[in-house]
Amino acid sequence: MSTNEQADVVVVGLGPGGEYVAGTLAEAGLDVVGVEAELVGGECPYWACVPSKMTIRARYPLAEAARIPCFAGEAVVIPDWIRVAGRIRNEATEDWNDHVAADRFTAKGGRLVRGMGRLAGPRRVTVGDRTFEARRGVVLATGTRPWIPPVPGLEGTPYWTYRDAIAAKELPASMVVLGGGAIGVELAQAFARFKCPVTLIEREDRLLSREEPEAGQLAAQMLRADGVTVLTGTRARLVSHDGTEFTVRIEDSKQLLSAERLLVATGSQADLTPLSVDTVGLDPTAGAVPTDGQMRAGEALWAVGDITARGSLTHVSMYQAEIAVRDILGQPGPDADYRVLPRVTFTAPEIGAVGLTERQARELGLRVRTSVVTGASSTRGWIHGPGNEGLIKLVEDADRGVLIGATSAGPVGGEVLYGLNVAVNAEVPVDRLRRMIYTYPTIHRTIEAALGVLR
């Protein structure tokens, strides 16, 4: 028998953004129901941000150890994937147990409901045979799922998504990766540095196609240096699996690739149909939930995180969550602004970017000046020696004299990005940036050199 229960707010999906909304509103004294079908905390702590960065952290000392003969002596290194898998299980995910996150939420006063939440009209959510009526409204934060391309033969095979790769207890004998975006290149490099033969296939003519061409070229260069076979401008035409290994036929080629594992890393998409969004007037076939500047998706309805298609990034989800919380509590605040979106691909070197690429700026009709300076050209980059690959690229709005985009790639490219992020966000005049004092010798001093050669 169905039962109706009352709450102030129902949050469907407790990933980073949803958990923040639900927990913050509960701490503010509201009666909050948090609905989660999988693990409280979502992708970031269990499969994406945290465990993936543990694999990345593990590959750094492997690379540095190989450089010891250049700097300090001799070393013998034997990569061991079991160490990485153990750390992910024991330190990051507790073997994919979310009791800590669940207790954290309920300790704030929230009510945790396990199961798939579905809308049942305005302010109503069903979970199994329970129906919750939300006095203030409902927040959707159910994220996305991997998008699997319609490659003939792929469906029904035991291919991996990033979840399977992160949860792997043993290193595969070999791997083919479909997709040269951030997830594909990060995992391809991680497995390659543990001596797994990897072939990466990207249909665009370069890796990281949403970033600057120089960034994609750098990523391909570094992956190849790690032993990855990088195939760009092509795609898989046919996939088969014989019970032991995969065979992938490449488009416009007789070439066959064989590997024990096939990792599909071709992006993600929202699936709105299971949410029954049609009951609140939204299109269930849409690729995202549209929101206004206060994250409102309708009357008494908000949406945050990947489901809004504003970037599959935890920091975007948290940013949106802050705005939604203010709006639900009736507190004034600025609208969401995505014009200056920072992001980092955690390869080695790290590739950070913020704002517009040169191409995006030109497509908007802006008159731009750009510059590219290699990280190795700086004193700190030279001192760093092997492993110093990287670059700074700046994009200036020439008419306004401010930076509108920047790329920072290098050993600590994600950290160097911070100063560029501030400059682009605050629209600091380029002339002002040129007059700053840049600490010597640091990698971020490369920014000064890049400012000096804007053309």
C-alpha cells in the first residue's frame, strides 16, 4: 500500500551537489529527505575524482623513479597494480561502502531513503511504495551515466566503463580505450605506466578536442612517450569478444586490434526517462534539465550537477548547489555564471584551462591576441629537467585588454591555473598583469613570459 509522507525538501540524488544541498538545508532546520539509489556521495568519492586521482598519484613516482639516473643514481622499480587497487578499496571507498557519508547526512538531521526516486507531479517524489510531498520543493541531482556509442558488436560484450577500470583488482594484460577526452587519456596513461599495453582510439583529429590544440598535441606526445598507441581521426567500426579477448576493427582500415579489456570512455549523458520528468512538464528525451540562473527547473523544482549539462565537474556541482540552497532558503544572490569555467585534465603533465579557447573566442567574433610559451623555457622548468613538458597559452580580448582564456600545462599545471583563473574571472587588465612581480624561480613565472609575447 502506498503511503504519503511530508517533508520540506526532497533531494533526488546524493552526489556531491545533492549531498551538499540536502545536508546544508537539514542543518538550516528544514525537514529534508535525501533519496539515493546507489552510494551517498555519488561518483566523485567512489569512482571518479578521488580513486582516479589515486591511480594518477601512483603513476607519478613510477615516472620519477625512471628519471633517477638523470639526477641522483640508480633505481630498480617494479610496478604493482595491487597496491593501487588496495588503496582505492581500503582508503578511498571502504570497498564501496557509504556508511560514513550516510551517517554524516543523517547526523545533520536529514532522512536518508534508499531507492530510485521518481517525480509524481509537482512537489511529489515516489520511492518504491512511498510518496513524499515536499512543501518547499524538489531538487534533482541524479547526475549522468556513461554514453556507449552504437558500435556494431559492442552491446552485450563485457566492456569496461571507468567504474570497472577503477575497481579493477588486477592489471589487464592489454587494453583498448575508446575516447580521447579527459577520462580516456587519464586512465590510458595510468594503466600504461603500470606496463599495460594500451591503444587509444579518438574519432576527432586530436585528443582533448574541447581544449586548445596545443593541449591535445601535448597529451598525445606524452601518452606516446609512455608507450600508448594513440590513433586519432578514426573510430571503431566493429567490436567482438571471444570469451577471452576483444577484437576491434578500425574504420577505413583492415587493421584489427586485440586486447584483454576494452574501456569505453566516450562521454556521459543524463537519462531523464526514469525520473518521470514529464509529470512536471519537462522533456524526458532531453539531454539535460534546463535551469535558470538560480538553478530553478520549474515551479518548486531545482536541478544541480551533471544533470544540468554545465560540465561534468564536481566543482560545478558544488557551485550550483550553493546557489540552489540560497534560493530555497529565500536568500538573495547572483545568478550562476559559467563564462569562466576552470577545469583540469590530470595527466602528466596536468593540463588546466579556464575560460574560452582561442577558437571559441574567434567564433564569438572577438578580436583576440594569443601567445604560447613552453614551461621548459622558464628557469624552474629548466631546473626541473626531464618531466618538465608543458606550456602556457593565453587568449586576450584585444579590444578590452583582458584575458578571456588560458591554458596551463605542466608538472603542476592545475595549481598554476589558480592565478590565471583569478585573472580571467576578475578581468584584470593585461597591462596590470604585466606589471606584477612574479616569484623567481617558479613555474608560474612562465605566465609573465607569455604576457610579454601576446600577439
